[in-house]
Amino acid sequence: MGEIVDLWDKIKRYYTFTPSEIRGLIIAIIVIAFIISFSEWGAGDAANLSLGFFNFFNSILIVALSFLVHISAQRIWSLGTGYRLEWKMWGFGLLAGLIVVFLTNGKFWLILPGGFIVHHLAGHRLGWFRYDINWWAVGLIAVMGPLASIIIAILFKALSAAAVNSLIQKLIMFNIAYALYSLLPIPPLDGSKTFYGSRMLYAFSTTGIVAAAILLTLNISVGIAVIASFLIGIVLWVLYYIFFESKIWHAG
């Protein structure tokens, strides 16, 4: 109970986004929303501004909700382990996304909004093993983002079984894409921090989330998709250890 009270206190004190983070998030949300709504401004060569702005506004809502959940999961987990997370926009990633969407006429999304750094809350990590910032803890924080994104997709996939809605379908597809792009081991994306924090953690989280992403696009029940993706993650994780990780440790 004491840990919950302590976490709640840290959330109240440190969760708030800084002005710099808010500016970066606003820019990233607008750019990514434009990318995912690029092909929804009319049929063929005929542009429809009212339809385009309507779809753009809906895309802003989707991206804002997805970013908030993704980053909040990482932010709260980081506070629980004695770190304060700071999110930073990746300008080159957003520019690359814009170039790709124009070149492909909106057929391909490149979602690279940014990443995070953590700050050591010295007083809150007293007594912890590896007191200062360590890669394992940062890697675990990073994986919470893609996991949160795929959980959103799972929840709305279950909701869409009752009523098919194009906005919900787009939210599902965006979060699947966002989770997969976040797993790329390219700085400053989440995958780079998880990979360098623990290859075993990266192998399990990546295979499980990729399996879930694929299964969620198929016409099967959400429950089966979740269980199957977890089992696939475990099997591939074990195979990775047997055929790769164990040989590295043995060679060392």
C-alpha cells in the first residue's frame, strides 16, 4: 500500500508535461495527423476541403489519445522506478514521415514522432540496486510505450466487434503501426532503449507485440489473438536464447 501512495505522490509532483514537451507534442500530433489523413482529402484529384479538415480533426484526436496513453504508460512506470521522463520530438523523423507520405501519395505511413530521456530522481532511488540510471530500467520503461499502444488496439478491436466504425478502425490501425515503429532499434525510438537495455527483453517484447499486431488484423477473436501472441512471444524468445543469446554468453 505504501508503494502505491508513494507512486501517487510522485505522479502528482512530477507527471506534468513541461512547456517544451507540450510544444513538441503539439507539433508531432499535427504532423502525424496530417500524415495519416493525407489520402482523405477527397476522391481522386478532386480535393474536398470540408471533408479533409473533418478527417484531419479526427486524426488529431486519434493521434493525441494514442500519444497520451503511450507516453503516460512510460512516464508512470519511470516514476515508479525513481526516474522522471522527458519526451522529446524528433524533427528528422517527422520530416522523413512527411517526405514519404508525399512520395507515396498517402499510401505509406512513417510514424517517427520522437523519444524520451530520463532524469535520475536521486532521493527516490535510495536503496535501489544500481542506484543511478541503468540501461535495464530504461529499457523496461521504453517497452511500456509500445505495449500500451498495442493494448489500446486490443481494447478497441474488442469494442469494434459490437459495432463497426471507421474511426475506431483507424485508431486500431494507427496504434498497431505506432507500436511497431516504436519497436525499431533506432535512436531515439523506444526500441533502441529496450534493445540496449536487454536483448532478451527486446526479443520477447518485439516478437510478442509483432505477433499481436499481425493477429489483430486477421478475422479472429481478440482473446485468441492475445493468447496466441503471448505464446508466440515465449516460443520465439526461447528459440532466440537457444540459438543466439546463449552462444554469445558461451563465447564470452
